Amino acid sequence: RQIDLISPSILSADFARLGEEVDNVLRSGADIVHFDVMDNHYVPNLTIGPLVCEALRKHGVTADIDVHLMVKPVDRIIPDFANAGASYITFHPESSEHVDRTLQLIKSHGCKAGLVFNPATSLDVLDYVMDKVDMILLMSVNPGFGGQSFIPGTLDKLRQARKRIDDSGLDIRLEIDGGVKIDNIAEIKAAGADTFVAGSAIFGAADKTDPNHYDTVCRQL
Ligand code: DX5
Ligand code: ZN
């Protein structure tokens, strides 16, 4: 089992001061950066693309950038994200006509590849591509927005995914995304997650102007 990582979702950061926000959260103990890409087609929201990823690299961010693609079609944006400095690229099986090919495309560009499962999506596709994934990301909310509540049934799905990973003997991260908070992260970890996305829990709190705020939250997560 891999060591635990905190992956703050910059979806809830102040985009007008993004470089500073990312610096602060990484200085406060976060491990990697979760980068939510939405296209107003696959999901009903529109966010950021490769230009912003590249800007973070130019700003000096050296931590892994965990790019979560919620776009359809997905393949043509993958080389752009690889060139922009993405470390992990994850996508939803529903957004690709050829899941196996998309996984290979990501890896051929030197990035780690992952599959994202919506709350109502079965894990069965893993039966056929387990050896090609570096990360399994379970959505614990429906994708599109920050600040939603954790769907409790995801805990059982996490246990199933953990068992698949352990049985495979492969080195695969198990990431959870949506509604992760200080008061539920312990049970999420107990269910088998090792990588924790948190957006509103980190960036959205009321005392954001407190310079120690990110430090306080990251320490409790
Ligand atoms: C939702 C995104 C999440 C989102 C999580 O589609 O994938 O990464 O930012 O936000 P919180 O932690 O606020 O639920
Ligand atoms: Zn995400």
C-alpha cells in the first residue's frame, strides 16, 4: 500500500491568485495538486486547460500535478496536458470511445494514467485494463462542482477497489474525490483510499485570510 497523499483541488482556490494559492497549500503540507478540467459538455461547468497547467509549472510548481479530465472527447487534449507538465492524467471511461487506447496514449506521453469512476459507474472495466492504470479515482460526488456532500455508498466501493488493487499486487494509487472533510477522512482512509482530494475543505473555509489557515487544515486532514 502506498503512502497517503493530500491532493488539494484548486477548483475552490482563488483563481486570481492561483500561483500564490498553490504555493501556500504545498508549503502547508499538501503533497500534489489536483487540477479539475471541465468542458461544459461532459460536465455542466467550465474550468481550466493546459495553459493554466503550464503557467503553474512556469511559476515554479515542482509537485506532481494530478489532472482530472472531465471532457469529451478526451484524447485530443491529452498531448497538450502532457506538454504542459501534467504528472497524472485521469479520465472517465464514459468520455473515451476506446478506454485501452486512451490509457496507452497517456502513458506514451510519459504521464501516469488513471481511470475515474462516477458514483453510478461499475468498476468492471478494470477487469481488462488493471495492468495499464497507475491510479484509480473514485468520485464520491457527481462530477462538475466543488462543495457537494460525500455519497456514503462510496465507502463500500472503496473497499472493493482496495481489494482489486491488493489482489492484483500492482502499484496503483486509490484516490477519492468529492466531499472529503476533516470529519470524514478517517473513515475514507479506513475504507482503503491512499490519495485524498479536498477542495472546499481546504480552500473554501471562512478564515481563508488567516495566513496559517491552510497549514491548520492540512495538518488535520
Ligand atoms: C468535482 C471535482 C472535485 C471537486 C471536489 O467534479 O472533481 O475535485 O473540486 O471539491 P470538494 O472537495 O469541495 O468536494
Ligand atoms: Zn476532481
